[in-house]
Amino acid sequence: MRCKGIPGTLVGMQLRVFTEPQQGASYDQLLAVAQAAERLGFDAFFRSDHYLAMNSEGLPGPTDAWITLAGIARETSTIRLGTLVTSATFRHAGPLAISVAQVDQMSGGRIDLGLGAGWFEEEHDAYGIPFPPLGERFDRLEETLDVVTGLWRTPVGEKFSYDGKHLHLTDSPALPKAHTPHGPPVLIGGLGKKRTPALAARFADEFNVPFASIEDTTAMFERVRKACADIQRDPDELVYSNALVLCCGRTDAEVAQRAAAIGRDVDELRENGLAGSPAELVDKIGRYAETGSKRIYLQTLDLDDLDHLELVAAEVMPQLPS
């Protein structure tokens, strides 16, 4: 079913702007995108949490995710903000809980924490960050989730202690508290078949499938639903979402121009992303909605092309499935 609505509002499906600043972006560019996204009615502004560019020079250099979001939190008022996703290898769990709680306070409760195990070994080498084997990274992710959520949920005046395989906390005052009661929503994503669904079932408010087909999305959502059922959690407590690269144009020439600007092939983007005319995007978003997806993170790679977001707000949002 297609619904007509008011440009700049969301009908049924939420659209979130998702940026990759490690590819080359200043704070001012990110702020401009976040403020445009807020003005146009997008549900959220998210950014990756990386320190090294991939297949580009990455000038002027990386920006820290949580410092960036703290600044943007003070220069916006309604749009949600978050990471897709922060690597558990980057920050000690206790200080991460403090940082995210503080940014949640600064934003008035508009923060989501996306958290993952980390995967990009080269950026760890480039900035002196330890990069354990995969199994240990997932162990550390699980313990980080335990600690961060445990600190947020500890009542004021009580202490939090934790004795894990890798993380140990003794008599933490578990402060500060986030603006959001019990802490911001937690997002977990990925395509892992076992540990990822299990962690999502235990900890997540949202599960995200990044850059995957409708078929793979369906399979991952089913795995997470089963993992929830295995621990007697209602699978419908989670929000299910996708991330897809954005390349929209009113004409084929405009689509081709935007694809060239990000170094991608139009046919490949039509197959693997959200590319084409507004009508094509609406149809494809509708197919993802049929899997149970409620949010699409639009990977927006050309941060100077704010007309791109204007087009989506004017001609895609009003026709989203109900």
C-alpha cells in the first residue's frame, strides 16, 4: 500500500541519514548535513565510528564520533543522533558509558548507541588500538554491553561491580545518568549467524542489517526473532532496520551524476542499494518494509550535495508504505 502524506513527514517507515566521515568530512560539513536532515524531517542523523578512510585519502582527516555528536547535539533540537556503529575496541566500557550518557544529556534524550565488535584492522594499526582475534572481540563486545547497560541502569546511590573475563569494575558509582531513563536505546547489527542474533536478543532495542539483499535481510530478522524466542523475549520488542547506500535522481542523468560523484556504478547501486528515481526508491523501500524493516539508514556519501536530501524529503517520504 502506498500512502500520500505531507513532504518532510514520515509515514510508516522512518528514514535516517547515515554518514561516513572517515571518507573525508569536517565537523562543519557534518553539522550542515545534520541540520538539513532535521529541517527536512528525517528521523535521525547517524555517523560511522571509524578513524581511517577506505579507498580514499580521507582529507581533511577523521573526526571522533562522540565528540562530533556532542557538538551536533547542542546545535540541533529534535533529530535523533547516533552511531552505526561504535567499535567496542575503541573505548573502555566505563568511559564509553560516561560519554554516551553525557551526550544524551546534552541532546535532551536524543541519542542511540550503535555498538559492534570492530572489524577494520588497518585503522587499529594506524592509531595504536589493540585488535584482538574475532572471538575475543565478540567476548569484549558482550562484556561492554553488560557494563554499559549495567552502569546506566544502576540506581543513583548504588554501586556497580563487574567481574568478566576481560572487564573488571569495582564499586563504580555508575554516574552520570543519561537523560533517557535506563539509558539510550542500543542498536546491534550485522550478518553474523550465531553470536550477533544472540547479543541482539539480550541487549538490543534495534537490530540493523547493513547493505544486504531483501533475502538476506529476511533470514537475519528470522535469526534474531528465534534468538529472542530462545530467551523468552518478545521479538516484537525490537525495531528491525536496514542500511543502504543512497543514490536518487529525478532523471537517469542525475542518478548517473550522483553515482559518479561517489565512485559507484549505477547498475550495481540499483542492485545493492537504494538507487534510481524517487518512484524506484519507494518501491524498493516497500519491499524491505515487507520483511518487517521499520527504518532505513540512507548512507549519504556526498556530504556537500544537500539537494540530494531535499529530493528524498520532497518526493520519497510522502509516498512511503504505511
